[in-house]
Amino acid sequence: MAGVWSEESKLARWLDVELAALEAWAELGAIPADAVAEIRQRAHPPTPERVAELERETQHDVAAFVDAVAADVGPAGRWIHHGLTSSDIVDTGLSLQVRDAGELLLAGVERAFHAVVERAERHRDDVCIGRTHGVHAEPTTFGLKLAGWAFELDRSRGRLTRALETMRVGKLSGAVGTYAATDPELERLACERLGLEPDPVSTQIVQRDRHAELLAALALVAASLEKFALEIRHLARTEVAEVAEPFGKGQKGSSAMPHKRNPVVAERICGLARIVRANALVGLENVALWHERDISHSSAERVVIPDSFLALDYMLERFAWLVEGLDVRPERMRRNLEAGHGLFFSQRLLLALVESGLARGDAYRLVQRHALRAHEEEQDFRELVRADEEIAGRVELDSIFDLGWYTRHIDAAFERLGELARKEDAVHA
């Protein structure tokens, strides 16, 4: 990913755009074909150092780039950048970089997706307590939790794919987008060579709603990774201890406390998500520019687009590593489940009482009375209920206090997960 966003790569993509434009001009008969052939043979991407040296005089990066390329070509170099404006090169070249970087991100999402699917299947029957507001709610399974992550990653992949497609455009429409010094057919031919679509209507730039959509899609992927990492952090707390990050031989969790085993990778993912999310706001602010263009977007864009790709690429790699090596502790999950004194059976009992003919309000008060006592006195909810003749005489408690009742339908979710995984395998076969 760093290579895609390097100065060397940027200048190489700029040259790709210049050469595509020259070949299109030659095909249209506006530039001698032998001059274009000579340029292609002799032109090469200038070094960033050379461009920086010339830019100190020109105070213009694209002009410095054009001068550097032309200097090595000879007389035919006069045709380089013919009819074009700087944004023709910068925006079209950026689309090429985004395409290359996007392929790497999609591969990262793919790895993360398959890692989550594999762990979801492995832990589909590992029962744990579900929590709402951070408080025990009802039983679920760790695998079902991960299955939800897998579908969210699939949605992230879809959003990212659509945003990358929105960015697959180039523009060679010249100053203010009127084709006065170029030609719509030139743009079509050049973009075709580059694997891009011509922007249907551009001003002097490709409109920045496209880039805002891209940055928003990256931020959404990052937000999902943050959500998953935050869950791992919560489950890794000493009081919970249901999972732990991989911990290598010789690794140290703290410089001061030898016992520490901290969720540092998950925390790193959460921290970087803040950067990617903040960058999306910059993308939104770049949409509104003066008239046909200004360059207030440019300086910010040179930071936020590469940084978002770089951060998210790292986050995806670390998240996949984290899931693949996650230390999952089903025994601890069961202990935490039982630590709730059986209170999670409250809704099941409530429903059974209503089904027995008791008014819902009366049933709720009856169940809540025992639930509050079980919580405050740390007594077993089930035993308190069994001792209540009003309840025991109305419902069959053994069937109500059946843990399997809560997980009897999770196969439906895993059937859907299997269908999704098979569909993805077929796409990549």
C-alpha cells in the first residue's frame, strides 16, 4: 500500500496519463505518430528529487513534472501535455492510484471476512451471555456474534466496491472542462487505454462528491472494525476474560507489571478508526469549491486519501491476524453465564405465565420481584421461583429453565452465513 501512494508511484501514474493522451492525439491525427512513438520510447517517470528541484523554481508540481519528462525526450517533448491542464493529469492519475489501492483493500476485507466466518463456525455452539447496556441480558453464542460481524464485513465490501467504481473515472477536458483545447474523443480514447470511464461532465476537476463517497466508505469499514475490536476489548477485561489477544513468546504487556496481557492491537484499531473517520469529514468539506475549481481541496486531499488507505490497510491486516489467533475461552463464558444467578430466564418465565392465562402486567411484577431479590441477595433465581407456589402451580418449570431454548434457532443464521460464504467462494473461484 505504501508503494501505491509513494511519490514514485504518483509520478509514474501521471506519465501513464500523459502517454495515453499522446496516443489518443496521434490516433486522432493531431500529433505525428512517430513523435508519440519516440516519446513513449524515451520518456520515463522522473525522480521525486528531480521534480522537487524544478518545483522550487516553477512553484508548480505538474509544470515541474512536465519539464522533467520533456527534458529527456528531445524535440518531440514539445507535445507532452498538449492541450491539457494540470487537473487532467492529477485527477486522472489519482483515479489510477485509488484503483490500485482499492484492490489491496478489497483483498484485506476478503481475508478478514474468511477469518471471521471460520471462527464463527468453530464457535457456533459456544454459549455465552448476551449483554445490553453492558449488563447481562440473555444467552447467545460466540459464533452467532461473529456471524453478525461477517455479514457486516460483506456490507463493507459492497460499499467499498461501489465507491471504488464511482472513482473509476478520468477527465481530459482541459481548462474549465469545455474541451476547448482538447476533444471529447481524445478523452474517451485515453480513458479507454487507462481502464477508466470519462467523467460525463467535469469542470476543471473531477467533482469531489466522488472522493467524499470514497472516504465515507473507507470510514464505514474502519467504523465496523472499531466495533469488532471494541467488543474484543470488553470481552478481554479481567472481570470478563472470555477472550484474549494472541500473546507471543517473549512478549511483554507492560514495562512495569509483568502480569499484564493487554488488548493492544484491538486498541490500536480503535484509535486508527478515529483518523479514518475524521478524514471522511475533510472529504465532505472538499465538495464545495469556488466556481469551476479552486485548490482548497488539493492540499488536504494529498493527506487524507493516502492516509485513509494506509491506515485501513493496516487495520484490516491486524484485525484478520487478531481473529485468526484469538484466544477464545468457552469455559469462562459458561462461568460468566452462571454468575448471573439464572436471571436470564426471566423473559422465558414471563412468556410462560402469560401463556398460562395471567395478565402480562401481573406476570411481569411477579417475575420481577424474584429477579430483583436474586440480584440483590445473590440468590439463584430458579430456586426462588420454584419456591413460589403461585408460579410453580401454573407452569412447568423444568422446560422453562432449559438453556437450549435460547439457541434452538441459530442454525437459520448459520445457513444464511454458509450461503454467503459459498457465494463468495464461487465469485473468486
